[in-house]
Amino acid sequence: MRIIFCALLLSAFSSVQSSAAPQVITDIAPVHGLVSRVMTGVGSPSLIVPPGVSAHYFSLSPSKTKTLSQANVVFWVGSSLTPWLQKPIENIARNAESVALLPLSGELLLPVQTTHSHGHSHQHFDSHKQFDPHAWLDPEIASRWLNTIAETLATLDPQNASGYRVNAKAGQAEIERTFAVLSDKLSTIKTKPFAAYHDAYQYLERRFELKFIGSLKDSDAAPLSARRLAELRETLSEYPEVCVLTEPQYPPKLVEVLSNKGNVRLGIIDPLGSNIPNGPNFYTQLLDEIGRNLISCF
Ligand SMILES: [Zn+2]
């Protein structure tokens, strides 16, 4: 029985190896990691936004433009994260299927938060219904994306369909295990207040029941403002101990302006995992790293 099973596995694996993989492009490293997991044993995707760069501001190099022109499929979060990628996908990746993952996250999506001049922040659905694009920070959403990625690739490349689906299932089990371990660890800092450079962590906050109390910038496009800084200082001063997180993609302004307060501890959060090697294990390593950094701040 076992021998037959092994033989079946082997033949499945060799058929996976033998056919040409589709040309797959991804926007940011976390999406690249999820697609790599699904494509394990078949091929590997290309990445547009290199490590250490903000996904919100970027321009395509000639070599990336060429890669894009040869794509069969582009997996990206969507135009609210990378508005600069919309036109190149339409104009350069003309023959590729474009899969924006954010709108496919269903009821798990959260609207963009806004802070008004009177200081409090709340969620709103306004006429243009913007959703917070930082959705990969919710492991449950990432897990859904694995399905979407596998089904898209299965349709595009039917020969490897079962391989993609098996990989997606395995990736989901890995995310679930990592999530269980991490939520257990993070339960020790549930009541501790965090602030960050830009408002990108409501998915993380919801899934791990954390307490984010503010950011220096509302949205990624918002300019730094003196009033916002004063408001954040005021908020921070309400807590005996608070952790302020800087992000490697942005200038360490927060450190300079807030570190002179006795109750402020400084930490780091990197939602794009710039130091993590790209590949199929990227996403679970990203969760691990974020968890470790949050805990070590306190
Ligand atoms: Zn962001």
C-alpha cells in the first residue's frame, strides 16, 4: 500500500517537474512568499518591489518592465497599496491575467481608518469605499489568498493543478500552526499600547487582539504634520509605558521626535519583511519576526 502511494507521489512529482511553469509576477515580498509556496516544485514567481523599499512609492525599472511584459499572470494586493502599478499592468502586462487579491478578501476586509482633527480615530465607509490594503498582516486573509492563487494557477496551468492545490493546503496548515504558536505568545502583551509610523496594523491588531493607539501618519500618502505629532505625543503621555515602532522603509522620524520621553520604548516593525529571504517559507517567517519584535519591545 505504502509503496503504491509513494510511486503515485513520485509520478505526480515528476509530472509537476516536467512541464513549463507559467511566468508569474508578484508585487510585494509577502505576496511573493505566498505565491512561491503554491508554486513549490513547479517554478518560482518574480518580485517587483525589492526588499527595503516602501510599496507605496516605487517606480518600475526597465528590467522589471520587461519581466512584466512577459507575464502570464500578475498577483498583487491592489491599486490602493501600489497605485503606480495599475497602468503598467494594464499597458505592459497586456496578455497577463491581473489578480488583485485585496478585493477577494471578502468580509475580512477593513475600511481605511481616519483620524479627524478632534483627535480620535474611527473607521468609515465613505463614498469611495477605500479598504486598508495592509491585509496580508491577517494570517486568515493570507490563507484565503493561497486558495485564490492556487485556483488561478490551476486554471492557467491545468497540468500542475493538483500540485498547486496540494501546496496551498500545506501552506495553509503551516500558517495555522504559526498563528497558534504566535497568538499564544502575543497574549502576554495584549493590553500593552503600541504606536507606529504609519497606520498599517489594524489587521494585525484585530487578529492578535493587540492594542494600537496611534500613528504619526494616517495614510501612506499623508504628509507629516506638526499637529499630528503633537496629538500623538499627547496620546503617548497618557500611558505609563508605551511601545513606538519604527519601520525600516521610512525615515526614523518617530525615533528622533518621541524618544526623549521616559515612558516610550522603541521597537521596530517591518510589515514587508525586508531581511527575510524570499521563498516559500517567507510568510510564516514574517509572522514570526513581527511577533518577536512586538514582544521584545516590552
Ligand atoms: Zn503601508
